Amino acid sequence: MSILAWTWIIVGFSFALYIGVAIWAKAKTTGDFYVAAKQVHPVLNGMATGADWMSAASFISMAGLIAFLGRDGAMYLMGWTGGYVLLALLLAPYLRKYGKYTVPMFVGERYYSQSARVVAVICAIFVSFTYVAGQMRGVGVVFSRFLQTDINTGVMIGMAIVFFYAVLGGMKGITYTQVAQYCVLITAYLIPAIFISVMFTGNPIPQIGYGSQVSESGAQLLGANGYVLDILDKLHTDLGFAEYTHRGAKSTIDVFMITLALMVGTAGLPHIIIRFFTVPKIRDARASAGWALLFIAILYTTAPAVAAFAKTNFIQSVNGVAYEDAPSWFKNWEQTKLVGFEDKNGDGIMTYAKDPAVNEIKVDRDIMVLANPEIAKLPNWVVALVAAGGLAAALSTAAGLLLVIASAVSHDLMKNVISKDMSEKTELVWARVAAGVAVVIAGYFGINPPGFVAQVVAFAFGLAASSFFPVIILGVFWRRANKEGAMLGMISGITFTAAYIIYFKFVNPSGNTAANWLWGISPEGIGSIGMAINIVVTIVVSKLTKEPPQDVQDMVASLRYPRELAK
């Protein structure tokens, strides 16, 4: 069967599965809608958290980033996984014990202020919409190639699917749907990696094959003997690039700041924090964090291998090939305008090189994972499976983010600020209306994204780092943090970070170079500075203004020292 036929079958089956699960797990109460009634098993919650966490950026874009950044791409691996450890150890158990299942709820209660709650609501919506734009873009990329639609149509189809199971099922429906999506995405990620690892090295474990010598059949396939990474290094240097395994063009300070922004941004992401409230007990929150880290590690340790395999195959399949003899994968993806050929010297031969004057091949890094099975000439069903995996990754995270937006509007704003006597039924209606409106806005950002998938997601992490992480960490570990400090800290941190990103991405994109950046820090890493500004402002203002009420300070102490109040 053709790739299109296989894609319709596999994607259709997976969508039917998601919708069926959503109907089965339909939310009937606000407890179901917001936290799945706190009845999810830790292993299942770990799996759902893994799917929620591993977005289109992880599945579609991360290996592509590593493929083109080389060693510098490790900052995404270190930042995202390190941030999850930070969240699991330092924040999640304490927030779970506190019992407030949204970040605005925690901020409003901890900082004893409705104004602080409203500021947190605005930040949560801003961060979530930035993040969800990358997910919807990922959905559009997958549909544009594999179901032969344009990207905009693909985004609208994704909107319809997410609308159905997010609005109908709430957190209960999303959780069990994400369990199914994790199974789909991890299978889709591992199978082509295993195939290619066997083809190159004879080893079925990609993490080991990535660092192995090529086999006899692999040597014939690649036209070279030696270690996989040595062969890729030589391909790079022959084309004028730096060696793949050596340090890239980014400065040390920028790599450090991006890694830090991704770490602390992870710990401040509201759609991940809320997942620790869907389990029955505090110890279950810790257990589900451990399971989630295991499930995440399976994909994250495979990504460098996928990146190296895909980049090697990509170079081998197009460089020096006559355009009329271009492989079928290139012609297929060319229709999406995500790859292209410009015959600069008129010889009809495709040339890939570092020098822009010589390079004739345009390639969007977001296609590397999705095109990888086609480039490697794997069976059509594997190609279709990867498409289903990419959709599962994007839709699972999009649903989690939309729920954050819905809960911020319905529970934190409408129920706790505007209309405190609102009934549970009315609140549930508001939650579903907010989720529906959020789907439409997310679709718009998916059609008009501010960057490629992983870059947009990196911006979201920077915004989370500069707004939520400081007030949460100080709220848990420093009794003296007060409402004035928290509000001004959040406002100053996110304003600085957003202004920096907007300036270099929209106001002055031509000046988006290291020479013009503050201390050489790119927009992807500026969230680290925004976080520092937030912390400094929160501490200084808290010291200069009235300390929190004693009952608030006692509550903060009880989060970490449960026996202190009994003394």
C-alpha cells in the first residue's frame, strides 16, 4: 500500500482511539475536568505526563535541532530533562501537598492576594498560548506531508480533534487519551530508529548503535567504514561545516543560558505541574514523577541517534545528485515547501554546503524526524506510523495546555475573582467555553507561528522561567516572600523577556544576531535573565514592604516541616 493509504489507516485508527477514550472518560464534575478526580494510577499518570511533556518539539523538532546544531543541540536534552528533575524533586511534592492544582491558585493563596492571582492567570494564558502555537504548527507540518493537505488545513483538522476530547473529557479524558498517545508516539519514535541502527551497525539498540562501527552492509550503504559519528564528521568537514561532534557556533554563555532557561522554564510550566494533582496521594506524585522520567528518557536517549542517522542519510541522499534523479522523499517533501532546490550554477546537480553562495538545498529542520523513514527507504507503514506519532505528541501537549487556559479562565478568574457564588455546573460550562475559544486562538497561532516548532517552544519556556518559577520556588522555600514582591517580580520578569523576544523576532529580525544580543544571549535563552530579574525584584520588594501574615508564614513552614507547628 502507498504511504497515503497507510497514513489514513494508522492515523484514523489512532484518532478513533483518542475519541473513544474521551467519550469513555467524559468529565461529569469540575473535579473530573480539572484533576481527573485524583484517581489516576501513578504508572498511568507517569505515562500521561510523558506524553504531555514530550510535545511536537520533542518528537518532531528536537532531533532536527541536534542534527543541525551538532553538539550544541545537547542543550535541549540537558535543559528539558534537567528541568523535569528539578520540578519532580523541588516543586511538585510541595505543590501537591499544598493542594492547589493550578499555578494561579497557588499564587493567589500563597501570596494572599486576588491581584496576584490575576497576574498569574495572565502569565499562564500568555505562556500556554505561546507553547501551544508550536504544537499546532507541528500538527500542520505532519498533515501537509502525509495526508496531502496544506499546513493550514492540517492545523484546522488538529483543532477539531483537540476540541472534541479536551472540551468533552477535561483532565479525565485528556489523561487517559495521553496514555494512549504515549504508546503511539514512543512506538513510532523507536521503530525507525531500531530499523536504521540495524541497517548501519547491525545493533538493534539505537543508543548503542549511534556510537558503534558500521557493519559490512552499513559500509556498503554509506560508502565508508568506521564509526557512525566519524563518518558524519567527515561528511560535515567535506561540505565546509565544522565537525558534527565538535562545538558549534553558539557561545558558551548562550548555550548555558538556553539550557538554564529550559530547565527552570520546565519547572514553571503550568500544564506539567497540574499533572501531579491527578494522583490520590503525595507519595503517588513522587512515584508518578519517577515513572514519567523513565518514560521520557526512552525517547530522549534515542533522539541523538535519530539525529545522527537522519543527518547522515540526508547528506548521502541529496548531495551531488542530479535534480531529475532526486529521491522520491525529496520530491514528496518539496510539495510542502519545507525542502527545496535552487539551481544556482545551472548544472542541475544538487549541492549541499555551508557556504550560502554554494548551497542549493533548503531544508526545514522540523522535517528531519518525519522524513527520516522515507530517506532511509523504510517500509511505508513505518513512514505512516511516524506521522501518527508526531500527531500524538503535538495533540497530547496541546490538550494539556488548553486545559490550563480553560482552568485559568473558569476557575481562577470567573469562579474565584468575578463570581464567587458560581455553581459547579456553570463553572464547568465556562471551562468548556474557554477551552473552545482557546482551540480557535491556538489554531490561529499554528497557522501564523512566530518561528519553527522547537524555537517557539523555547520561547514559552523562557516566559515560564521568567514568570512562574521564581514565585513558586520562593513561595515554597522563603516565608518572607509577599504579595507585592510576587506581583512586581512576575510582571518585571515576563515583561522583560517578552519584550526582548518580540524585539528581535518581530520588530528588528534583521538585527537578531549575536553581535546585537544582550551579553551575547539569544532570545531562546533570555528567560534566564528574566528569571534573575524576577527573583531580585521579588526579594527586594518583599524586604521593603510588609511581611506576610503569620498564618501564611506558618503554612509555608508546614509544607516542608510538617512537625514544626506542633512544637
